[in-house]
Amino acid sequence: MPEEAPPPTVLDLPIASLSAGDPLRWLRLGWNDFVRSPVGLFYGVCFFLMGHALLAVFQAAPAYVLALSAGFLLIGPFLCLGLYDASRALQQGRRPRFAASLAAWRPTKGTMAIFAGVLLILEMLWGRASLVVFAVTFSTVPEAHDLLAQLLARENLEFLITYTLVGGVFAGLIFVTSVVSIPMILDREVDAISAGLTSIRACLQNPGVMAWWGALITLLVGLSMLPYLAGLIVVGPVVGHATWHAYRQVVPAGTALSP
């Protein structure tokens, strides 16, 4: 008898080809989920409080702002697990439940812990790099009074460019590794390596669209901070719901992976 073909692995998983309009469609779907499910408001308030914590650190210890921002990039995707669970319920014709969203991490807690460890390493490297940039540029930490004006002064242009480049590199690494990983772990209960590789493959296959998606998220989060960070109450959950729809398009359903 002929040998049975082995089941497909993560490298055999088909990745959808995307178009430039897809990120806007994901946002529309995310908005629809936000309107249909009150679960998102709770997570929106969490994002709002995280933003104010970041603002407080900026005023008290500016050298740690980038490190804390990286920490929020670690916490944010896992906080979105509840939003992914709500979007999945709506997609399946079920009513999202707040208790279920809070417990969405439990079935895959081991895998989530491993993936969180990978992101934590990146976050720690980012934080260390940001402190090195501060230490090389300033002999002392700038005073909290008029801090933004000091940092944006012309003589600190080299610092701003370096600081932005360092942040961009690490933010890009985190984005590429996690853009569809966490919803995939929640949905398919795959291992952390498979989820991370799928996310990287999605970005390599659709570099322009994924870069546009990352820029769109950055723009929306930046704009949401203008009215005293209140915009995060809406923008945070909408982006979280949209990320679920991005995953569902990027990784079509139906292909079973080998363990």
C-alpha cells in the first residue's frame, strides 16, 4: 500500500494575498463588532488607563517612556484576546459574553506564556536600547518641566532620529511577529512557533499591505491620544476587533496542521 501523505505543517498553510483596501475593510468590520458588542467598552477603558499611565511616566521619568511603551505593546495584544473572542462569537452567530472574553486565554495559556516570553525578550532589548540612547545623548535626564520642548530642540535632532529609529526597529519586530499570531493561537490552538512563523510569512508575502496596516494602526492610536487619550476607549477595541478580521482573511479556515 502507498504511504499515507503526512499532514500539512505550518509552512504548508496557505496565506492569502492582500490588497491595499483590505486594512480599511478590517477597520469597518472592527467598528461593526464594536457597535454590536458592549464587551469592547471594558477593554477600551483599559487602553485609556494604560495611556494615562504612560503619560504619567513621561512626566516623571521620560527615559523609561519607550520601555513602558514596549511593555504596553506586550500587554495590548494579550488584552485583545477578549476582543478576538467577542469577534469570533459574532462571526459564529453567537452573542459575545463578557465572562467568556475574560477567560479566553485559559485554553491556550501555556502557548500564550511562551509567546509572551518571546515578546518580553524583545521588549527588554527595546527598553535597554532606549536607555542607552538617552545615556549617550544626555549627561543627566532632562527636567520634567518643559520636557517636550527640550527633547524637540534643534540641538537634539540627532537624538530624536536615533530614538525614533531604535523604536521603529523593535516595534517592527514585534508587529511582524505578532500581527496574526495571537488570534491564531486563540482560534487554532497552535504552538507559539507555528503562530509566529505564520505571522512572519504573512508579512513577507504581503509586505506593502502589512506595512500599511501597521502605519494605519500607528496613525489611529496617535490621533486617539489627542483629546486627553479619550479616543483610546473607541480606537483600541476597534483595532482589536479589526485584527481578528485581518487574521481571518490572512489565514483562511479549513487547513488542519500537524501537531
